Amino acid sequence: MTTLRPPAAAVMRGPAPMLLVAAAALAWLALIGDAYAVRLATLAGAQALLVLGYQLVFGHVGALSLAQGALFGLGAYVAAMLSLHAPWSLSLTLPAASLAAMLVAALVGAVVLRLQTHYFALATLAVAQLIHLAAVNLEGLTGGANGLPGVPTVSLAGVAIGRGWPMLLLAWGLFAIAGWAVARALAGLRGLALDLAREHPLAAQSIGIDVSALRFTAFVAGAGLAGLAGGLHAHVVGVVSPDVTDMPVMVGCLIATVIGGHRAVFGAALGAILLTHAPEWFRFLENRHLIAFGVLALAMVIVAPDGLAALLAAMRNRLWPSPDQTPPAAMPAPPIATTRPPLLLRVAHVGKAFGGVRALDDVSLTLAPGEAVGVIGPNGSGKTTLINVITGVVPADDGVVHLGSELLRHRPAFAIARLGLARTFQHAELSATTVALDAVATSAFARTPRPQRHAARTEAMGWLTRLGAGAQAGMRCGALPAGRRRLIEVARALMVRPCVLILDEPGAGLSRPERIELARRLREAQEGGVALLVVDHDIDFLAACADRLICLGRGRVVADGPIDTVRRDPLVRRAYFGRDDDAVIQA
């Protein structure tokens, strides 16, 4: 097989293949000249908009919403009612349908997006049923079970868009515009932030990302596309009935999303076309055509579990491999120093219980600007719970935490991070499919008002290079060993430019030379004014990067003082070994 030259490979990896497919489809429709085929293709365009909106919620946010179909129906009813009762508004029916769905989604999302997993799905199912019941029972508005017949065609700038080819071009033109807007919005740091928020919401909040706001925005935007699709459907079909709000619409949307691909814009078009056309291919089977379609859908899920778009992308990558992307040249390595005003971290009499277990009991500590403090303690002593309380992951039952003059109690984790308090985790929380460079660059999303991906990647390369992980910048995080992942997470936290940095076992998984180098970099951060709270079991590592040591035992502060003093304290030995052992703690 002849390998394509890079320019040809670049063409095959750009928008050209999709444009060729679209041109071929239009040529085929023009050739057969069948009005029914044009109508099906138009309905597929409306369905593609519906699926594109659902990709935002199901694919990018990772939430199983069962209200998307009902929001589609809501848009259809709004467009129909405006068309029939206010003929002057034909130019406004599609925007109104979209806005109505967004308004309902905003009201619903403010409440149900607090729920997780199946609870969220059940809540949105209840919303869908309420919309369906309203369509059936509000006869004065919706026509009840008979629906609203006689919906005219849509009008743009006073020009009627007739059914057939004009409506076909409108539907797919709107999909192209919406698809371009979605792809552009998700191609930058927002897409990376959504990936991190979906897979590791705590890590996203630790760098200042408001996960709830991201979920809310995606939910409302997806509803807007659903309402727009419903409005188009009403004008194409000419009649709206309660069926457009019923569960089969939602099931079809979910099937199209799974078959086509739950994140790729091209997948929305593929799934919609298959959902609309595949049942027609099996009409010759008469009563058994839906069974055949079900078997086809099941086969596609087995063959392409990530969707046809992902399968086609994998085939394209094998035929026309993309050239290795050279990471951007690192900007001059930034000094590991805070750009924020120095703030004192003060933890006073903090307590936390889980059920009957007292994880923290009257814990107090201070961390001055530029001070480095190590924290040790046996497993279960409350070290990670202390970090979670300070950073707002879990609320304290007793006591208070202050950063400067700011009381941190009742503040969400992302708001605490934006004050200048960053952290790492006991197990590195990185998106497996994200390359290391982008994992670090994501920190810029919440730090700057309008972050640019290229500038963020350039800065991130500087941080990776400084920590000795520049060679892994272009590798996916899931393919990296634990030690490299740990360094990437530290780089991500440092890119927040915090005034206080809390590290949970940063030396775990690192070789001895890597621990020595990391300790040196942490000392550099301390000299730059960053206050460090380092939790680890390696006393030698803590001695290299901290000035003071705190030992926790059974949720209480057992000792607090110079490292050599604490490591020889009888209470510390008792906390570790359960007796007064003469040995010095080494791990």
C-alpha cells in the first residue's frame, strides 16, 4: 500500500471527507427525485440537531438525561402554537422553540443537576412525563390527544421556506452551523475541562473549575438544540401530537447517540440518518421490520461500542496516520512562585465524623506564607480527611478554616481553589485519554477570563519541563507509569499559581532520584512564597522539602515541631507502632 504524502493525509483528516459525503448524499437525492426520500432526509436533519444536543449532556457531561425527547416535543408545540395563533411570528417560531426548551431546562437543571447517576435519570424522566401529560391534558393550548394540525411552513425574513428541498437545506444548514459552533467550543480548554469534570469532578474543582456551571451550561445548550429540532419537525410534518413528547422519541434519540457516537459531531449525523432510514430498509419484512432494525442496532453496538464515528476515525487513522504532533516549545520555565498576595492558612479546632467514627478530633494547625509543613501518620489517622476539609471537599462538623481573612466553611471546592489553594490527590486523578500537556493546560481554564489553548499549552510545557516530565508531554495519561502521572498532577496544581499548595503523598510511585528532584522543586516553590502542606510516609522526602512536621494519630495532632524532634517523640512512635519503640520512624 502506498503511503499518502502528508498534504493528502491532512486532507483526509480534515472536513473534506464529510463534505464529500454530504455532496454525494445530495446528488443521490437529486438523482432519484423522490419527495418521500427528501422528506426523510429532512427529518433526519432535525433528528441530527436533537442528537447533537444530547451529545452535550450524555457524551460530554456524562449525565443520562431522559428529558431530551420531551424538550424536543416542547419545541414542536411552541412552534406549532405560534404558527397557528400568531401567523405574523413565522420568522420567530424556531428561535422561540429553542428558547422555550432552554428556559424549561434552566428551571429544571437548577434543581436536578445536583443529583447524580440514576437519581438524575429518574428526575429527568419525571420532567418528561410532566411535559407529556401537559401535552395531553391542556386541550385549550395543545389540542389534547388530537394535537395541532395544519402547521404552516417556516418563514425566514418574510420568505416562506417550502417543504421539500428548501426545508431540507434549512435543516442540514442549521445542523452544520450548530455542529461547527459545538466543535469550536469544545476544541479548546472548555472541552478539556468538560472531560476532566466528567471523569474526575474533584480534580476539576481542585483547579478552580465550577463543575456545576459546566453541567448546567451543557444541559441548557443541549435543550436549546432539542427545541430547535422540535420546531423544525413541526414545520416539516405539518402536525404536532402528544406523540412527539412521549418516550419513543427519547429512546430513538438515545439509540442514535449510542450508534453514531456520543461525542463526535459527525456521529450525530450518522446516528440520525440511520435511525430515520434503517427502518425503511426493512419495510419488505412487513410486521417484522422493527425486529430487524433492533438486531442491526444491537450488532452496531457490539461492533462499535464507542459509535460508528469512533470506528470510522480508527479506520482513517490506520489508513492515513496523523503525523506526530510536536509539543510546543516550552516558554522560559516560569519561576515556581505565587503571583497572589501571601495568605495565612489557619485550621482551628476542626472535627469531622463519619457515622460513629471520629476521623478528625479538635485538629488545629497554621501554615504561614512560604512555610513548608510535612504531615505524617499511620493509615486511618485522618490525613486525607484533613486535606478534604481544608479544600472544601467535605464540610467540617466543628471548627473553622481561614485562608487569610476568608472563612472557607460552606465555600465550594472550586471557589476555595480560586482563592489560591490548590491540591493534588492520593491517587493521581487524570483523564486517561488526555495527553499530559493538555492535562496540565486545563488549569488555565478557570484562571484566566478567556484562556487560549495554544498559550496554555505553551505555559504547560514549561511546567512539565521544569518538573522533568517534558518528554512525556505528548503521551496519553493512561499510558504513563504512576510516577510520571504524579509529576503531571503536581505540574497541573502548580499551574494554578497558588499561594497554598497541599500535596497528598506526592512521592508515591517516584524513584529516589525523582523524589529528590521533586523535593528540590518544592523547595523552590517555598522560596517563591508558596506555602506547602505535604502529606507523605517518607520521612526522608519530607525532611528534604519541609521545615516542620505534624503527626496525626486517630484524628488528633500527636506532635507538631521540628522534624528531628517529632520523629523521636514517644507519642509519635506509639501512634505508629502501638508502643514506645526506640526505633526512629523511617517510613
